[in-house]
Amino acid sequence: MRHLLSARDLSLESAVSLLDTGESMAQVQMRDVKKIPALRGRTVVNLFFEDSTRTRVSFEAAAKRLSADVINFAAKGSSVSKGESLKDTVQTLEAIGADVIVMRHPSSGAAKTLADSGWTQAHVVNAGDGTHEHPTQALLDAFTMRQFKAQRDGVSPLGTDLTGLRVVIVGDVLHSRVVRSNVWLLHTLGAHVTLVAPPTLVPVGVGAWPCEVDYDLDRALAAQPDVVMMLRIQAERMNSAYFPSAGEYSSRWGLDEDRFRRLIVGRGDEVIIMHPGPMNRGLEISALAADSPQSRILNQVANGVSMRMAALYHVATDVTEAPRKELA
Ligand code: CP
């Protein structure tokens, strides 16, 4: 795999291979010395034109645990604020010797533009482009769901997909690149996805996505899904009022305390709560749900390091199928 630009592009074989490599990387992180020499001598540049905590920090940790040299570049405080173009910025990084460029950018399609540009020979990993895709988030989410399913069913996660898993994703679908990557990857892996949102936060064209859409959260939760993923309300991308008030949103589409209690009654071990972060506590998710035994939100963060190690390894060494044995 030369680049990782989109979850939609991943075949079932590539996705399962990445998840299996993630399992090997998770084993590395349980060692005293959490480091392997897989990318020694390579340089990974984290090129972030938008704010990030989880993605940037976990890509940095992932690259360091693979023994790569890491350069962190944030547009704020760089010559981008003096008007330097993406092309000149990337060619500067190319001259410094970037082997992999991990890029977050506010424009949808920016990662593909960079990969197709000819400005750099580096491998490109999309760390979130506008409202388009966030493929490594979908991979770490799938990894988290696969571990839950394997543990519940008493089997090894290795080599398995998510066939039969019922996933409800709730919230600001309109502005979410996470949901777009998740819908495609979860479909490829065999899960059944239902999106739940106010009508104003459902994008035109969602009928072409491989999922169902509902506007009634209580009805979707009454169907007893295995996974409930809450999405952040992205106020910074909203230029008009998409719902009457925060209280109205929370009472109809939030995982508030009452709704959470109803969800877990009688099936405490059979349902998990996820959120890609950052969370708006009290808006889309209550503290009771976020901090509950059913929450996998911090597991998602930890799994992000393993899956980003896997993604960097696959692109930098051009893995196309099975993970290399020496990683195990
Ligand atoms: N989930 C996610 O992309 O979080 P950050 O914006 O903190 O990277």
C-alpha cells in the first residue's frame, strides 16, 4: 500500500491485514521496551493544518515506537501563516528527507491532491481532510470493535471481520469525516450500521451510503445494538443553527443519563459506548456514559497508537497482504 488516503478504498483483505498488524503492534506496547526497529532510518513528518490532540500525539508515539525519526509541523507558527503554499511547504519537507507525510488539512481531498501532485515521493497518510475522511480513526474504531466482539464470542480477533455486528452512530453526521470513513470500513468488514441524527445534520446523498438512517435515537437504541458511537457536535464548522438549543439536542439525540441507563439495563456486558473525541460532555454524551464500564473511549485512544503503527508500517514498507512474521 503506497498511501492511506481513504477507508473507502480499503479491500476486506487489506483492512483485515491492517487490523492484524495492529494486534502485533498492540503486543509491542505491552512490553517493557515499547519499541521495534521496523522504520529505523525513515523520517515521518506530521503535517497538521488543523488542531488535533489524539491523532497528532498518537502518530508521533506510533512513529517513535517504530524507531522512525519524527518531525512535527503545525501550520500555526510556521511560514504557512506568511502565505507559503502547500506545494512549497511539502517540497521543503521533501528536501529535508520526509519518507512519510501524515497530513491533516481543512480541505476535503487535500491528502489525495498531495499524493497525486508529484511534489513529493513520500508516502501520504490522511489524518483527516475536511469533512471527507479520517481513515486511521475508522481503523482504530474497527480494531476496538473487533476486540470487543472477539472477547464477547471467546475467539481470537486475528483474521476476523465484523460480520453481524450492529453499530449505531449518532450525532453530527453532516460535518463528520469520522462517520464517512466508519460507514465504508464497517460495511467492508460486514457490520450493519445505522446513522441517527436530526434531519438538519444528515447530508444530502446519504441514501448512497451503505447504511440505514433513522431520526429517532430511542427507536435505534431499543433495537439493542452492540456498539453505540456518539459523534461530536462540530460547532466550529457550523455557520447556522442546525437545532433549536443545546438542551433540545441533548434531550433528543444525546446519550444522557436516562437514555444510557435504559440502554444498558439487563445487558451491561453486551453493549459498548464509543466516541472519537474530543467530547462535548453534557451535549452529545453524559459523563455517566463516557466514564461508565461500557465506555471504550480511552481504549480507542490507546488502540490509535497500535493502528497508526500498523498504518505507517504498511505504507512505508508497502505491505499489501499479510503482516510480516517478524513483527509478532
Ligand atoms: N478523533 C480525533 O481526530 O481527535 P483529534 O482531533 O484530537 O485528533
